[in-house]
Amino acid sequence: MRQEILNDVIRHVPKQIATTFLMAAALIPMSLKEWSPTKIVADLPAVTETNSTWKITSDHSAGGYFYELPKENPRTVISWQWKVDTFPSVTPRKPFDKASDDYPLRVGIVLTNGDDNIRVPPGIKTKELPKISYVAFYVASNLPEKECACDTSAYNKYILTCQVPVGKEITRVKKQPIEETARHFHLEGEKRALKALGIWIFADSDNSKSKSDATLGRLEME
């Protein structure tokens, strides 16, 4: 039905208007066949697909999946739905450190401005992408909003980690990763050079040697 509506728009309105309509938002496919695994430790988090949503379980594991965006991707805003049933047993400390860096779900945007800053897992490297310069991760947190932080990752000085409060009820989140990355790393003058290469979904509970359960759905770029 969605495709029929889009085709009807293309047939009956001027090309410029149809293009604007079609570019308003892009639903990201949630079939795992279209994502590349990105293993960090021995085991990947388990993912169960149901009606275009993922249930992601991390059990002493760390890793995720990467989706490559179209090369001419003009979209800069990402939105998604999520909830968390079980958080890892550790609460991340501030300033961020490696020992407490466990989150039940991370929604990441992989960015480039031409600089080769970050070594990434093979699942991303094998996509033959341009040089990877920054990653902005939005991580599910059980902290109240006023206690959530947005700061440099303990693992890499070019990764931004932003905590977002989430509970056991589905909530929708919308973020502007290019804007936030440019602001945090003082790249305002270079903001137009930052391009989104792909989406990196990640979960980990290896540091705390515990278990987490989260649900993710309706990923969109606009």
C-alpha cells in the first residue's frame, strides 16, 4: 500500500514536489539480511525479528549490526522507537570509563568528513565505505533525564556517547547526530562536510558480565 501511494504521487504531481515528498523520511529496513554483523567479543547479542522490530539480548556479549545508507544520502535526522526490559547490572559512571561502559542498546550514526580517525569492526570495514571520522551513539539509560550525559567515549576520542532515558514502555526518539557531533567536537565550520555513512546498532553487557534485554523498531532517516 505504501509503495502504491508513492507511485501515485510520482505520476500526478510535478517532479520537484514529488521528490520533496519522497525525501521527507526513509524507513530503514529491519530485516537482518540487510545488515552486517559487527562482532566485538566472542558472541554477538542475540536478535529476534518480529514485525519489523528487534528484540536484542546481550548475555556477557558485545557487538551489533551495521546498515549502509545510500551513497547520496541527504538526510541528517534519525528517529526510532525503543524500550528496555532489563539493563546490565552496572550503572555507567561519569566521566565515562571502560569498566562501566555497558548499555542494553546503542543507536549509532557512522559519519565521515574525510578524516580516517576510527578503527572499526570488520562488518563495517568490509563495506568499502569512505574513511570513518566520527560515530555518534545514542545509548539507552536508566538514569533520569537531568542526570544523563553526552560526552566523549572512554574507548575512542572520536566517538560521542549520549545517554537517553528509556524505560519499559515504548518511546520514540528523534536526534540530529551531525548537529550534535559538530557541536561537541567543535566542527561548526566543517559541519557541511560531515556525511552519514550508516547506522550501527549495538548492545553490550560484557564488562559487567550480566544480561540485558531491549526492543528496537521503526528506524527512520529524514
